[in-house]
Amino acid sequence: MAVEPGSRRRAHQWLTEVYAEQAEREALFETISGHEVRPLYTEDDLAEWEPERDLGFPGEHPYTRGVYPSMYRGRLWTMRQFAGFGTAEETNERFRYLLDHGQTGLSTAFDMPTLMGLDSDHARSLGEVGVEGVAIDTLDDMVDLFAGIPLDRVTTSMTINAPAAILLAFYVCAAEDQGVPPEALGGTIQTDILKEYIAQKEWCFPIEPAMRLVTDVVEWCAERMPRWHPISISGYHIREAGSTAQQELAFTLKDGFTYVEQAIARGLDVDDFAPRLSFFFNAHIDFFEEIAKYRAARRIWARQMRDTYGASRPESLRMRFHTQTAGVSLTAQQPLVNIVRTAIEALAGVLGGTQSLHTNSYDEALALPTPEAVRIALRTQQVIAHETGVTNTVDPLGGSYFVETLTDEMERAAYEYFARIDELGGMVEAIKRGFPQREIADASFRYQQEVDSGKRVVVGVNEYRLADDEELELHRPDPAIERKQAQRLEGTRARRDSAAIERALGALKEAAASDRNLMPHFIDAARARASEGEMVAVLQEVFGSYTEQPVF
Amino acid sequence: MSDAETKAEGGRKIRIVVAKPGLDGHDRGAKIIARALRDAGMEVIYTGLHQTAEQIAATVIQEDADAVGLSILSGAHMTLVPRVVELLRAEGVEDVVLTVGGTIPADDAPELKRLGVAEVFTPGASTDEIVSFVRTAVDERRTLAAQTS
């Protein structure tokens, strides 16, 4: 941006002569990620910045201002609350509750055994069935999960990764049961296995075969599910594991590029699958840093997809993303204060141009949320959408000296990480060497020390504490669920044709040892009522399993 | 932290197993605690993720640990903790300081303590608080053991 020399002198003079004379509070003037923030930003900071190149217009390259021309004037973001607990029947009831209260899309949380590819009656599932999400073992569960919800009229998000292909097969068959073909299904399955090894730590197989499964899903969806997002490349869990905003941005995008490279290597045309890739970011409490993160993410993705991967369709360059407020920012102390934190985080997501949003409930540092807490979380989004006026104009912070500078700095930090990862031989190698894991562990330890020493104030935790915290009514997992789910599974096993199961699992195993796409085999096995755990076990016979070398 | 402070009555460094039972992968807290305990001069054995109760009990015995910290954020604490306690008891291990951390509703803490858990730490607990709790509790047990032997 052309800056008048006179104005630049004036900014410098103000800082050195006027501001330097002011007394500052004893405080940490840096973002939550440890990024220094200066007292004032002026046009001086944007000397290298070219609006045409770096900002553009909404819906146009490099999409810094948003992926659509009209943004929220055209259509509000999708309000999508993540939900799941108990058996399929309980979660189905919660889904209907959310739809009745104005939610516009569904999002499924699976329990830990489902995420790890274990059936509910497995010894290692003990105590975890239906606790942190819904328990899904077979197609019968998936059918009940969406009973009475027309799958051609809602979009569904499913947070599952290592066994994603199997759960997608269940979903496709459940839709088939309703008479809905895969072509008509809209939604997202997470399938982001790299961030599992980095942060979320729910895996079934070693990295290479797990990456092959990802590409199987991408390839199959490119052919059969034109409205479906086969991967949601996720920074959320990386941030929850304690990363900085810069690490979240860099590792997530690098994961994304790695999936792109792998699909291209499979022989797919980048413009055939890239439009269906989507992203998922955290909305943490450092307001401006988060907004800058989303803006930088869009810009980096657009530039790299065009310039490095040769994508030409605008849809391939547009980074669309889901946002969830930061679970890690919630406190067990004075939990009602979490409503305020969540509102501010959600606002950052909206000002950053998110396509869909989950707001956390105030009781989630203590347990899974109660329906009342979920309703307030949803109302928080509705207040932002309808009362605050922030949706009236596109990218209201565009051109802010501070926000544009932070966006540039965020982009630079990401490229620095890309270079370090490339030096290690790419993301898969970097993960094997524990590089992102160690960077995150260091960042999270640094932050905790700042909180423990009182350098960083967390309201209600290290300042403004109460002797007695208010008592909350909490969601209690029903201890009968485990038995109930085991009975459901037993029922399915009793009803099915065991010869058909054997055939389907045998074919799956054979295909796993070849380089054929496994999706059709998962679908066949799902229809025959093979369980998730049975399919994973068969694959593990071919692929092996994974053990982490922990770093701390 | 001086060496003298980290060595409890028995004279040797405090050995603590930090363990992640169950299937949840939330290891941010466990790793922070492991590092803080190590920085405070203790010998820390971190089990890694997805440990069964059997694996944890075996590690505690094998490492001759003074203390074990279980980190659980999956809501399965009322199943997993009693199982670890039971296995340790069955092996005759009575003097290990057992702590639990994670998303544990306040209502569950009394029951966990009744089972023999020395303390329950929930989100917001500081590392200093945890380090000093472990040190004091191990000291007390060592003193007691010295008196009774």
C-alpha cells in the first residue's frame, strides 16, 4: 500500500515520542499463542501489503474476505451442534430436539469404542459404551440413529476418522434403507487421520494403510457422492491438544496438502475432488488472533491450490470451514462464565467467515451437556446471527491495520512451519518423528506455566475465584446403556446370515491385501450386518495396528 | 527444586506413573502433569495412551512406583478407577498414592476417595498444586511405613 512518507514519519514519531512516555500496566501484551502485539497498528505496518493481491473481494481470489460474494447477507452459517450419547435411540431423540429448536444441520459424536473400531461388547470398551458419544456397532444402529430424519433433506456431519470408511458405508446403507441414493446425500465425514496421530489419538492402523483408506474414501466420494465432503481437515483437535493458533493453522493446512498430494498420486484430477474438501477449525478466546487465522487459512489454501497443485476451478480454491468454540478454554470453576467465553469465540468464528458453527455448552468441562446447556449454546449463535448486526456486511474487519497485519504474520508463521516439515520429509515423516506432537506439547506446557504463575489470568481459575462453585445439574451417563447396546448387538448377530458375513469379510480381507478401493467391500459387509469391530479386526490382520512413542 | 526436597523420607526420588486408562486420546493434561512432575525432580513413567487397567497395575508394580496418577476425560472413571484399585489390591499393593485427574463431576469425588483415591483434580488445578500434593502424600506414606516397620 502506498504510504505517504509524512504519515509514516508521524506514526514513528507518535510511538517514540508520545507512546513511549506512557505508563503501561503490568501485563502480558501478547496473544494467547505468545505472539507479540504492539501498542498501535498503522498504515506503516501494511507497507508491503497490496489489497488487490492480499485482500481481494469476497468470493474472489485469494478469498481473504470470505468464500462467497454475499456471505451472511445471502445465507447464515449452518448452526450445527455436535451431539451423541447412549444408544442410537437416545441420540436420535436429541437430534430431533435440536432440529425442533431451529438447528439446521446434524453432527454426530461417536463413543470412544466406535472411534477406536471396537464393538460395544469388546473387553476394552468396558465403561465407555455410549458415554462420550453414541455407540454404533452395525448398520442396524445407524438406521435407528436417523430414524424419521429424511437424509436427503438434512446435512449430516460425522466425527470419525480411523474407521471413517466403515461408518460412511453404514450411512450410505442407512440412506438406502430410506430410499435415498448416495448421490443425494449431503454432509461431511471427518476422515482426517493425520491429525489423529498428531493430536486426537484415536487410531486403528499404522499411518500408511490409514492414508490409503482416506484416499479410498476420497476416490469413492468423487464418483458416487457429489454433495458429500469426504474429509474435514481438522485443526480443532490440534488446538485442543494445546497447540498455538499458528501451529493449528500450519499443521492443518499441511495435512490438507498431504491428502491432496496423495489423491493426485492415485491419479485423480485435483479439480474433481478438491471442491469437496472442507476444513474444521477451533475458535479460541484470543479474538483477533482467531479471526486472522481464518483469513490467513483461506488465503494460503487458495494460493497453494492454484499455484502448487494446479487447481483451476474456483470451487477448488475456496476453503470452506466449520468452527467449534474451544472446549479447552472452558473452566470447571464458575461454569456459567463459560457462556461468555463461548459467545466471544463464536463471534470470532463469524467475523472470520465460518460456514458452520458449533458452540460449546457451559457445563462441558464437567460432563456431557444437558439439554438446557445445549439450548443456551444454540441461542448464543442465534443472538449473534439475529441481534448483533455483525452479519449485515461482509468481512467487517477487512482493512483494519491490526487484523491485516496479524493475518500476514499468521501466514508467514505457517510457511515457516511448512518449510520445517518439508525438511523432515513431509508430514507423514514429521509425525513419525514426533515433530508436530513435540511442538504442541511444548506450547501447551508453556501456556500452563503462564497460567500457574499468574502471568495469564483465567477468570475464576487463578483470579476472581469463589470459595464454593455453584452446583450444576449434570448429564449422567446411564449405566444400563452398556448392557442395552450389547443386547442390540447380540440381536443383530442372531438375526444375520453367518455365511454371508464370512463371505463379505473374506472379500474385504482379500481386497485389503490388494490395491483395490475398499468402499464397495465395506458397503457389502455393512449390508450383511457385519459389525464395525469385525471389519476393523479383519483389516488389522492385513494392516497391523499402531502404537505411539509418547513424547512429553 | 533441590534434590533434598524431592527425596522423601525413604531417601530415594519419588517415582510416579502417569497413566491414561481407557480409550480417550486427550493427553494434553497427562503430558503437562508428567512434565511438571519431572521438572520437580520426580522420576516419571508415562504409560502412553489407551492403557487397560491390567497394563497400568503391571506398570505400577514393575516400576515399584510411589504414586500413580490416572488421567481420564472420557467419563469412564467410575468403571476404570475401581478396576485399577482392585487389581493393585489383589497384588498386595496398598501403599501407592493414587490420584485421578480429568473431567470428573464433583459428585463422583467422594465415591472415588472412598475407594482409596487420595485426591481428585479437575480442570483448573495448577501443576504446583498437584506436585506439592504428590510430594506431601508420598512423604506421609513413607513416614508411616518407617514407623510401622
